[in-house]
Amino acid sequence: MIARLVDRLMWRGPRPGIAPIVAGAALLCLVAAAFLSPWIAPWPYDQQMLAEADRAPSLAHWFGTDEFGRDVLSRVLFGARTSLSVALVSISVSCSLGMAIGAICGYVGGPVDRWVMAAIDMTWCFPEILLALLLVAILGPGSTSTVLAIAIAYLAQFTRLTRSQIRALKRETFVEASLCFGAGPAHILLRRLLPNAVAPVVVVAMLTTGDAILLEATLGFFGMGAQPPTPSWGGMMSSGSELLFEAPWVILWPGAAIAASVIAINLFGDGVLVALDVKKRRRTH
Amino acid sequence: MTPILSVENLGHTFPGPAGWFGARKRFRAVGEVDFELHPGEILGVVGESGCGKSTLARLIMRLYEPTDGTIRFEGTDITHLSRRALQPLRRRFQMVFQDPYSSIDPRQTIAEALTEPFEVQGVGLSAAARRAEIERLLALVALDPAMAGSHPHHLSGGQKQRVGIARALALGPRLIAFDEPTASLDVSVQAQVVELLLRLRRELDLTYLFISHDLALVDYLCDRVMVMYLGRVVEILPRGAPPRHPYTQALLAAAFAPDPKVRRHIVRITGEIPSGYDVPTGCAFAARCPLVEDTCRAIRPALVGDGHHAVACHLAPPIASES
């Protein structure tokens, strides 16, 4: 799949256009910034300089300072670590768990499928944000419970998608051929079904990562995400909202970072969708 | 001579669509099928779409669990063997499927498809043995060894079907079931595949169960023909024998025979096949039969005859009058 993606992004096959390339580059910069934040941030994220609180952007503090005199640029860079890692980890957990449950339900069918899917579908009765808030309220605030809450909030969609893929694929003749050689369920699922089902799930996972960043920021804004002094974009916006008119840069920069990363992820995901030809591939073989 | 395959009273009922409450309706796909297949023989199975031909093949291949009857392969009862117990026996019977486009995983290369049987069976092949095996199999079905690295979408329908045949041959089977192997191919390619099948049978000493709705092809290829209607065998007849069942007569009359000297009695049948959800108590063909009598509707005729020719019809002339 990786080779295919590189192929397609290099303008062989259907052209995704320039936007996904730019978006991909922006994403790379964002991830690099998150990784390198301890080295590239001009100030420690928690260094308070009360004498310099609420300063507008200047040469010393490019993005200005917040109410404790902390450097906003440094906090946005460190916040990228929190926001991106929470989003990535939660989507990875959600996606792999959803794929496992969906694959087993789709393959086994019958009462197991019926009851497990009924339970999973119940999470769809709530809006994601409500479900996540509920879970964090039960688990207590913090990064781990945020990850869990986001993972469970998006579990149903990955489970449903994988299940429907597997249900369609298991009727293909090549599965019967494998059974004819004496293949067991593990071979059928892991070698024949899942590799054929993975592409659309990966694309949805990418697009959902954008939503997960938003959800993480929302939880952070409500004070339910990463706890101070760990910087997170949502938390920064929350404290910035109190200074909206005196120091608008405090809320502006983390907000811009959230918007930029969500837009970049969505554009890149759309490009991958086109490049992998997810919709057409099943019919053309 | 012990038959390679002997099927007794074989039947299969599919559960209908499931609901949250209430009983499911049951779909009778195959019922009371009896026949023997001898080594080296080609037995054709013909019938309309939905008459249970493909289900029969999948039952014999144990892709479906039979609900009635027994299947003996080379004397061993395989009807209810577990997957693990069946695994070593699977090397000796294989299947070729109708649709060459979906019978190979689109992500596999041809080499991977051809070696999957060994992998599943736990046969460890060295890299050299693997290469040799792939070359042997491709040569067997007259394909270019250079194709080993390509994916199925690079191949034509005929080439894919050859790969399907080669893959079925990989483990050295004695019996191969073909489920309409030429139905989705061009006529010219069909002829090549049929010749290939005949050559393979000669060279590898194989036995075929050949499912088709192409009567001319079955007549050309098969030693005996089994005619199915609504999941039941209505007649088993040797090649060239005059048909006795009104349904077989009608089927043959519908087939194109470009010989003006052959005068045929045309039997017309009208109406629809009854549903497998609601199988009639009497003869399944009664509703469409031109010769139908009251007995036909009340009592289901049994398949009677000698080892060569058998017919399930109250009105068919006795077998003894043949020859």
C-alpha cells in the first residue's frame, strides 16, 4: 500500500492534485515541530516571567506571552506534542480495536455479531463529545483518560466499516479457494480478508484523526484534557478566552494551530482517498 | 473397482434470512442425491440456474456442511470430518471455480496464488523448490513462467482460469470438481480450456466432476451426465443414450444440434421452477411436465435404474427396453 501511495502521489495513476502534497508537507512540519519542541522552542514551556505577562508578540516572544508571562510560541510547540500524540494514539487504539472486533464479527456472523454490534452501536446514540465528556467524568481528567475517551467515541465507526468490508469480502471466491486447500479461520482472516479491507479503514482513520484533534482540544478547553502545567492547545485556548480582548494572541495561536492541523489532515486524507482509489478498486480488481 | 467418490442420499438445507424473533424459513437446495464416480471418469452435472449444481459441488468439497446423507471419498466417510481431520485429505480433491476474476486474491501475485496451497497445508518449500513448483504448475497449464510475478489484473480471463486450474493441481489431487469453468470465458478460449482439461486428465490420471449448463460441451466432454432439477437428480445417463425423463428430453431439445438428419421430438415446457422454500410433495417437475398424471403430483418418483442409466420418473419407459 505504501508503494502504491508513493506511486500515486508521484503522479502515476489518478492525480490527487497539489493540495494534498502541500497539506502533507505541512503535516510533516507539524509532526517535526512536535518532536523537536524541546530543542527548537525558544523558552521552556513552563518558565513564568510575571514581569512580562500579557505581552504582545515581539522579537523576544514571537507569539507573545500569556498571563503568567510564559512564551506562547514555546507552549504552542509543546502543545503540539500533547494534541498530536493524544489524537494519534487514540485513533490508533480505536482503529486497531475496531478492526479486530469488526473483522471477527463480520467473519463469524450469527448471534455473536448481532449482540456485539448492538453493544457497539449504543455508543452511536451519543454525540462523540458527550460520550467523551461522560467517559472522562468517570475516569477522571488527564491524558490517559482523554485517549481512552476519544478511542471509544470513534470505535463504532471503525468497527462498522471493517465489518461491512469483511462481510462483502468473505463471499469472494478466493476465500472458498483457500478453504478448499484446508485453510483455517486465522489464515482466511489475516491473509485473505484483512489485507483487502485495510485501505478504506486507513483513509477513514486519517480523516478521523482531524476530528480527534478537535475533540482533544474541546476536552482540553473544558479542563478535562491534559492537566496543567502540561500545555495543550485546548487548555491554552481556555485560559486565553479570559483575556480575549486584553491579549487576543493567547487564544489566537493555539486556535490557529488546531485549525491548520485539522485542515492539513483532511486535505491530505482526501488526497490519499483519491490516490488509493478506494472506491473504484473493488470493482476493477 | 472402488468408486473414487460415492454420494448417498446427500442433502443440504440453507437456513433462510434470520430475524430477531420467530422461526427461519428453510431453503432446500439439494436433496437425496445418490451417485458414484469412478476413477478416470468425467461426470457432467447439468440443470438450470439455481437447481443446486454448485451447491452439490461445494457439499462434496466440504465447503458447506451437508445436512443429510454421506459422502465417501476413496472409501473414507468425509461427511462430518472436522477441518483438521479433513486437511490431509483435501490434497486429493480440489475445486476450480466459475469466476476466474474473483477466484484469485487481487493482492496475490500468481506465484503466491500457486504456492498458497502448500503454505496452507504446511508444506515447507525451499526457495528453489518453490520456484521449481511454480514453473512446473505454469508449464502444466501452458502459461509463460514469466507470469509468476504478475498480479491477476494483468491477466486475461482465460489465463486466470488456467492459474485457477494450476492452483487446484498444486497438491496433486485425484478428483477435481469444476463449477462451470468455462461459463465466463470467450468461446475461443473455452475450447482451449476444454482441450487443456482433457490433456490434464490423460497426463495426470484425474477424475472430474464437471458442472455446466452448456449441454453441447457436457456431451463432448463427459462420460456420464447427471441431470438435476430443483436440487434432485432426475436422470443419470451415459453419453449418447436416449433421454428418458421428460425434463432431460426438453433440455436436449432446447440444445442446438446442427444436424438436419436428426429429427427430434420437441418437448415444450412452460412455467417456473418451484421454490426451494416450498418443495412440492410429488415430483418436482410435475408443475411443468407435459406428460403429468395424478400419481406424479402425489408421490415423488425414486431414481431407479442400473449402474449406467437411472431415471426418476413414474412414466419413463423401463430401462430394460434400452439398447
